Amino acid sequence: MAGLVVLAAALCEAPSLRGEAVAPVRPARTNLLQFLDRTRGELPCAGTTLELDPHWVGTVKRVHLYDPRAVYRADTPDDLRLTHLVVQEDEAGGDRLALARLRWVPGQQLTFVGREAPAFQDSIPALERFSTATNLAGLFELLGSPDDAAGDGGGGFGAVHWTEEWTQVMRTETNRLRYVNVLAHVSAAARKDGQSPRLNPTNAAVDILVIREGVFRPADPKSAEERQQFLTADGLFTRAQAAQAKARERHPQPLRALIEAQEKPDDFDQAAYTAALQHVRANPDPKLFRQIIAAMNQDEVEFGSYLEDILGDESDLPGLAAWQPVQRQTAVRAVIEALPEARQPAGLEEVLLAILVSQGGGKLKFAVPGTKAAVDLTASKAGDGFAKTHGCDGLSEANLAQVAAHCQTVLKQKYAVLWSKLTQPPGGKSERQ
């Protein structure tokens, strides 16, 4: 046992796998099977991170689908390369061994790539045992505690919906690894005592059950074909960067430059994005605001956050200098004038709320003449941020142009002071003329 303690002390390098920074030292390498034989279940300390030599590769496919509502489409197999082992602290405070794909950022940290981080188990039940589970309690009994809740859903008609996920791996007698991923969409009646139904899993019904499996083997470091099929985290990173660059090409300048700064890789402090925001604040370009509003809700990119970051309070954005009054006035005025660029009702609502926030909060409530649309939005200061309420009704793509034009008229009247001349005297305090 003393030898194991020495081993643990030598291996401890990182706090956890969950996206956190680790010591800027590239992890040592280990053979997975030898590691398992040496430790025999007695794991070194939580945070131990080692690169596998060789890596392990396998193809994961869907092997079972219970989906009465036909939500899921045809399965796409995943070719995975697991490159590191990590000792994690589990939800119960114990330790567990997991495999993952980590990318080394030289001199900075290891970053987790992908969702796959199977936890080692001594055994995993046969597929037939948990593929027929009808409630969450059955899955808990067979698979133990889930990884983390994969996501919380909404409620309706007295029910609460959410998902649970397990990703596990076990060593087989042939020195292969059996990989199993179980994703369960579940629902339960809302409890009258206010507690989450997740605390009582026996009441949660399995609405959809997706099971994927694969067999993993040691990778062949000499195989170029295998390296192409089973990408490392670095390979996945390079591919993702190329896809992002291609997606950015759809957007014109200067919006493209702002997106590029926000997506700059390995910029953990977001220094490039902060500098880009500072440039926009110092030189507010009406063209940029038109482009942001036109792109709202048209893409997976969260364009609304750009508008909030530009117009927001610098106290919420570390590193940003305070707005100059003339530039702030110019920016808010440009946003209001760009409202007709809105292409989606939800995007228009986001812009209107951003304008209210930029003015310290407020309310917009009015009917739109000539339509059945009504605007009802509120932004009120709440702690360090703003509480926002949406109550708009009847907005559609068919009447969007008319609604946006009327909103522009209302805002120009509400904030008429923005169209007065603002000068910046040598003393620094702004004056209106």
C-alpha cells in the first residue's frame, strides 16, 4: 500500500476533468492495461491525469432506441479515440477512473474535447437488462448514479421533463473495452412539496431511451489510415476551427471580425473579444448594428449576446473601459435606427430588451396599429443584472416590418434626448445643446 501512495503523489497533476484549468505540465504517459493491473481498483488521488500509450479507438453505434414519438433520426456512428485517463471525484465524494479526449495547450492547460468521458466499471449489465427499463429507478439500480443531468426540460400539465445520461466502460476478458452510453428522457408528476422529482426517481417514467455501444481496442500508432478515421483531440480541434472559419465567411465585415474575436481559440481570458468590444465602443459603426440585428436568430451564433455586451454596463465586462457619452449615444441611436433590419420576431424582442437595459431598464407596452400585434416588454434592475419579461403577442414574420417600424417610432419619442446634440467639452463632462 505504501508503494501506491508514492505512485499517487507522483501522478497528481490536475484538479478535475470538468473543463477546469490544470497545471501547465504535459501529463506523463501510461499503458492503460498495465495501469489497471498495477492499481487493482485502488486509484491514485483525484485529479491524476495521464496520457494513454497507446490510445484506445472504437466505433460507437446506436444499438437500441425506444422512441414512441419518433423524435430521433437515423443514427450516425462515431469513431472515437480516447487519449487520457483521469481520476475524478464523483458526486458522492468518492473517486472514479474515466477516459477522455484532452487537448494540450502548451504552457497553459488541458482542455476537454467532446462529451465522451466514460467512467470505468467492474461490470456493465447486458443490454437486455436495461433496454427494457420503464422507469428511472430501474436504470439507477442497474447503472448507478448518472454522470450529471444531461439537461433540464420544461414542465407542462403537471409534469416535469428532463434527461439523465450514463457513459461507462469496462474491461473485457479479451483485453478490449466495452463502451456503453445510455441517454434517458424522463418525466414525472410535479411534486406538491416543491422538491424536484429527480430526488424520487421511482416516479419518473422513461419516455425515450437511447443506447449506444462500441468495442475499443489499442490504437496502432503506425497506421495513417487509423489516424484519419479516429481523430485526436487536436485533429478535432483543427476540424472545428476550419468549420468555424467557413461559417464566418457567410457574414460581412465588420460583424465577421467581431465573431472571429469572440471565437479566438485558447483565449481563455477573452482578451481578443474584449479588445474588439472596446474598439466598437470607441468607434460605433451603424453598419455593425444593422448586421447584428439582421443576423439575430438566423444562426446558431448567439448574436443577441454581442448586442448586450456592446451596450451593457462595463462593470459586467472585466477589462472594458467606461463608455464615453457621445459614443454611447451614437450606439444606442444606431440600434434604434436599425430595428427595421430585424428578420425574426424573437430577434426583435431581444433587441428591444437590450435597448431598455442600455437605458437602465424600462417598459414598452403598446398595440401596433394596423396589426393584431402587441408589444409588452419589461427590463428591471435586479441585483447585479436585469430581470426581463416577455409578453408580446401576435408578432409574426408577416407583420414584422410593420411592427419594427412602429417600435422605432415609439422609441424615438421615448428617448428623444438621444437625438439631441451631445458635445464633449475639454473638461470631460458632456453637455447637451
